[in-house]
Amino acid sequence: MSKTRGFPARPHEVQNMLAHEQGMFRRVVKLQPEGSANGPWCESSGVWRNTQSWPGERWPCPYGGPGDTLWVRETWQVSCKTRYRTRPCVRVRYKAHPSVVNILLFEDDLLPRISEQRGWRPSIHMPRWVSRLTLKVEDVRVERVQKISAVDAFSEGIPNANRHGAFRCYLRGEPRYLSTPEASFRTLWDSINASPKLCSGRWAHALLDTPHYVSYPWEDIQETREHRGLPWIVVGNPRVWAGTFRKVPT
């Protein structure tokens, strides 16, 4: 049975989805087996499972499986609550397109209880009625992030080469333009996932149940460092959920 769930997306992903320039997503598999090999862990139909445990540890993709529907959560803001003609309405702005204002109409007794706020609200706090994008998942698999192909890099929203045949670099301190779409995606990935982020609990990493930092850079390195007095686990070339989707009418 297909399910419907929220899918947090970054501003650049929302822009690409609305422009029909993105048809894939990659998100880190939070449970990363130790070592370079999968060992007893394998992937089947969007489920990450341990074949040597009974009845078997199973970690289904938190972003859905084939046939599931995703409503996109993005950074947003309620600009004002007012009335349009005889009906109450809420004006909503989106960080991906700050100049665009959606006017959502309601009946008097159905107006949601939500306050106006000057700052941006995180995507994880977006309710379903504010979402403007709906996706249908077509396939999900687990693979190393470095296995991305040129075709998949374009499906991730990497822009075409400029007139000189060069691709965009998303990291400061590196050459402004790169020679392949895979190299361009590498810089985009590291701009999001290479920095240490504070985590806690097993769902953050299989080895630690105490607060720590974790990062998932492109480079194939596995080591523990220290950051702000806490362990910093570096999981390079991580396994990722690679999903394909298509946009459907909202």
C-alpha cells in the first residue's frame, strides 16, 4: 500500500524541481556498516537489511518507496493573515522564491491557527497545507555516493556546461569551473554534507549513543576527529538512498 509523507528539500532543490530540472534525490543512509564492504548488509527494494540477524534488522527508506507520494517541505514564512473578498486567507512566501507569494483561501471555521512571523521557518515545520510541490517515487536504491554517473548528476539538478564546456563549482577555494558533471556534484555534496553536524542517539550513527559530531564527505575516508570537545566521526563516501521521482499535480 502506497504512503504519503513529507520530504524536506533545500531551496536549490525546490528551484530545480519547479523548473523540471531535477528527477533524483540522494540522502545519507544513517546506518552505515563498518569497514569498506557491506558485509551482511544488503539492499533490496528500497530496504536496507542485515541478512545475518533474525528475524532481520530492516531499515526501510525514510523517504518512501516506489509508488509512495512525497509532499515537499521547504523553508517558508507566513507574511500575513488577512481577507480576500469575503474569505480569510494566509499569504505564504518561500525562500526558494522570496518574491513569490501564495495566497491560500480558507473557510471561516477552517482557518489554521498559525502566527505571522518575520523570519523564515525551517522546512521540517512546514504543514501539509502550505506545500506547493508533490512528487511520486518511482525507484529507490542504496549505493555509494561516488557511484553517481553523469546522467544521474544531471538528474540531481547539476546545470549544463557553459559555452566553454565547464561545470559549476559549489565550494569556495576550489577552481571556479570543473570539467565533468560528477565533479560539480561532488562540490555540491561537500557544501552540504562535509561540515560536522551535532548528533545524538543510535539513529545518528551506529557506534555512539552519546552526543557527537558526524559528517559525510565525498572523499573515501573513515576516521574519528575532535570538534568542540566532542568526537567527530567522519564517514567518507557514504552509502546513500538514491531515489528517482516525477512531479505530479498538487
